[in-house]
Amino acid sequence: MRILLYTGKGGVGKTSVSAATALRCAELGYRTVVISTDSAHSLADSFDIALGPDPTPIADNLWGQELDVLHQMEKYWGSVQRYVASVFAWQGLEGIIAEEMTVFPGLEELASLIQVVELHDTAQYDVIIMDCAPTGSTLQLLTTPEIGRWYLEKVLPLEKKLFALGKPLLRAITNAPIPEKQIYDTLEALIGHLKRIQGLLTDRERSSARLVLNPEKMVIKETQRAYMYLSLYSYPTDAVICNRMLPPQVTGAYFAEWRASQARYRQRVEDSFAPLPIFDVPLFDREVVGLDMLRRMGETLFADRDPADILYSGGQQQVIQTETGYALHIPLPFMSSGKISLNRTSADELVVHIGNRKRVLSLPHTLASMTIAGADHQDSTLRVRFRRASRVRV
């Protein structure tokens, strides 16, 4: 089974690319389901067909689903929500406000991920394709398992023991709602789901993230950050899709500057993401809606490639802790070693030149606050060293 996650800045066409990939996989004989994890669903619009909270048949071997997050939250979080709502109500909040306050940040993302695990466990599909929310929400989605699991594993056992010991006393001195065993059972089950989610999505043989962008400055910068954070949390990325490139037949003075701009930013994409494979998708002569246009996009995008294949299996970016700070390791197998120069263009962006080639890096917040200590290129890997800024003693 393969799990493919498509993400990108809002408006770059990731839903169309997700749908086109799903249709292509289905027509190659894979039992394929494509699901939207974006609260502002547009997957049904892309297929020009009504979709519901359960997998809905679209074509042979193809199903589509727009998640009902409220149903998922009730299924996996309902008992905890009711307990927390009772605590808020005891504190004086009105009923509906108390219920609304129980929808903590990250719960909707978690519900989406649990649905992916359920689809995987049914073994009814060969390919699961996630049409994810815009980049910022997707990063929150993908960091939820690790952050949530850490908190629950560290804090939950202690709280469970304390409440088990103190429950008789608490009942005698307060009328506040007290958590029952079912609450802790629910949270422990949630830890199990979080482990499964993280295991599936970081498994390089099963899962791949694919980044969709347009050849535009702001879009590329956001996609660079997304790639860095995906790598930071060990989510494998196997392709970049550069969407809405002007095709050769579009000519004339009106498009000259636009074409020149796209050429500059297409080179920036190469500088930022190589050796990841980069696929160009043209700007089509009509809106990509419905099976015919999605089929056309899928055939153009993948040609004779199998979209369910692992499109890149090389090393990924890594941030490694050292004695003095961190080292950022970036695989550059096709770049010959040479003189390295570093140029910091902004707090969170670094340009590395090796000979006549360059690499544009978007740095996570931790590295952006550090001092660059140098770089080298060995064993087909660019290694940039960062050290913590020295503290000034008064």
C-alpha cells in the first residue's frame, strides 16, 4: 500500500494534482481512494461530483471522501470533550460556549490522520491519496502525532496515578467533575493511534509527501519552509510539482515578462529542491475540472511513470545535534565538491554557493537564531554547521 500526501500554498492547484494522481492510479489498476483533509473542501468540485464523509465511488477503482471531522472527533474524543465541557460548565461557562471550548487546536488535524489509519487498516485500497490543507495547516497536521504523543506519554501516567489515589478525598471536599477511568482509557487509546500514525507516515516504503507549487517567489519560499519541516519530522518527500508553467505555444509580447519570470523562478526551484525530482505541469487552456481534464493533467504530469512508485529514495535533509549546536545535512549527490561560500539573505534563509552552483535553504526557527559556523561538502552531502550564540556576561 502507498500513502501519498499532497500539500502546498493555498491556490497552487494541489487539489487538482491530487485528483489527477488518484485518477491516474485508478486507471492503472490500483484501488485508489483520495481524501480531503482541508476543512474548506474542494475535492468534490475538482471531480465535479458530490462526495460525502464516507468513500464515494467516482470511477472504476476510484473513491473520493471529504472527511466529516465532527464525526471523527466525537468517535475518538467524545468522552473527553464531555468531561472537559462539564469542568468548564462547573466554572460558570454557558453550555454551548463550554462545548466550543473543548475543540482544542490540533483535534481536527488528528481526526483526519486517524481516518487515514482506518482506511489503511481496512486493506481495501492499494493507494491512499491525501489532498491536504494549505501548507501551514498541513505542518500542524503532521506535527500533531509527535507533539501529542510526547505530552500524553509524559503527563498522562502521572495524572492517572494522582487521581486514582486522590479520588476519594476529592469527592469528599469538592463537587467538581472528576475524571473517570473511561477518560484515561480514551486518552491511552489515543496514544496508540498517534504511534500508528507516526509509524505509517514516516515509513519510506509506504508514505511520501509531494509538494505542489507555482513558479512564484512567495510560493517557493513557503514550500522551502514546508520541505524543511517535513524533513525535520522525518516525513519523506519524493517529488516537487511545479504547476501552471506557460506552455511553449503561448507567445507574444504580453507574455514575455511572465515567461522570463517563470524561467527565473523555475531555476530557483531547481536550486532549492534538487536532487528531488521536479515535474512541470503546464497551464492548460481550460479549467481542470471533471474526469476528462483530470485525466489530461495526470497523463501530462506522469507520462510513462507510475504515480504510485517511490519517485525519490535518496537521503533527506536532516538536522543533527552536535556538541556546540546543530548541523544541517543536505544530500547533494550530483554536485562536485569545491569552494563553499555562505550568504545569509534574511534571518531564516541561507544561500550556499559551491563552485558555480548554489543551494537556497529555508531554516527552521531554532537554526535561524544561531550563528553559522561553516560548511563542507563530503560524501555527496552538504553539511552546514550552526553554533549557539555566545552569552554576554555582565
